[in-house]
Amino acid sequence: MAMRQVPRNIDKPNRTPEYAVTFLFFYYITLFLFSKPLVALLAGAVATYVMYKVTLDKPEGLAMRVAYRHVKFGKMRPSPRQSPRLEI
């Protein structure tokens, strides 16, 4: 009796939410700045493609780790870049 084969991509990371957030972010920012839907659609597609190429063999959640490290949201807890290294 032969055992069932395990699919090769069973451990492949699922980045669909990251791609969707990237597309929507660039789409709406570009649409707000230029008011041209075709340009915004193109910018979203290009941003998603670049994100795909950058995160091809990396673990999931790379976008959130980069955002946590470099982006500060209002008065929330400061990111590691804005906070002092050795605060006593």
C-alpha cells in the first residue's frame, strides 16, 4: 500500500493579504493625488509586482515588520527607529 504524496507547496507562505493591502494603499493614494483611476490602477499593479519580487523567498509578514520598524502612526507607541536605543 502506497502512502499519499504531500503537496510540495504545503509550507509556502500565503501573502494574499499583504498584496491586497499594498495594492489598495497605492491605488487610493494615487487616486487621491491625481484623480485618474487608470494611473491609480497602474500604480497599484506596479506596487504589487514590486512587492511580489521583493518578498519572493522571504517569510510571511515582512510588510508588517518593515512598517513596524519604520512607520510611526500618530501618538501611538513609537517605532524602534524613533525611540532612543538605551532609555533609562
